Amino acid sequence: MVRPLPHPKIVKKRTARFERFQSDPSTHKGRVKPSWRKPHGIDCRVRRKFRGNRPMPEIGYGSNRKTKHLNQDGFRSFLIHNAGELNLLLMHNRKYSATIAHGVSADKRKAIIRRAIIMDIKVNNRHARLKSKEK
């Protein structure tokens, strides 16, 4: 099994999503969706950052550059559509892991997985679309 390169501990400064101001389902009959939009009102207390209001996304919530886009297992994901694209990961198999794309058929998936085992590349979704006997 491939082991990832050593990296600093992954620290997520915030895991909760930023919700849009006044997007509570009990108000406005649920018409305002919770996906974040920056408030622009001249008197808006969220934009003015009054104490006790919901936080706004800021640059300070960003991740460490060395651990940005890292999965929990220490690899970065690389989307694969065919077995030939595995060649791109040949020299980077300790930094990137392969993720087979959604539209790839079961037969092509088997070929990609076989090739990845030979090349010692980790595949994130290697059990997808395979029957229980083939796993």
C-alpha cells in the first residue's frame, strides 16, 4: 500500500458553513436560501460586524497552504477518466491519489484499478460500481 508524503497536521479553522443573513426558514416562508451572499445594506449589522451576529467569510479562515486540498489520508485527489491518465501520477503516487470519474463504465473501472495496482497508485473509489464478488 502506498504511504503519503509527510505533511503538517491538517487544521480546519471552521467546518460549519457560512449561512446567508436572514435565511432562517421560519422567516420569509423559507424563500431565502441559506447559501452565502454578502450583505450590502447600508444599515446591515452583519456587514458592519456587530457583536453577536453571524460571521462573514474572511481570508483568515483559509487553510494552511501545505495542507490545502489534502484528504484525511494525506493525498490530494486527481480525477481519472481512462487508464492512460494514470501515467500522469506515476512519479507522484505519494502525493496524489486517483479518483475515477462518475461517467466511467464498470469495465473501464476494472481496467483502471488493475493498472493502478501495478503502478502502485491509490484509488479512492475503487469499490464503486463493482459487484460484491468482484470486490
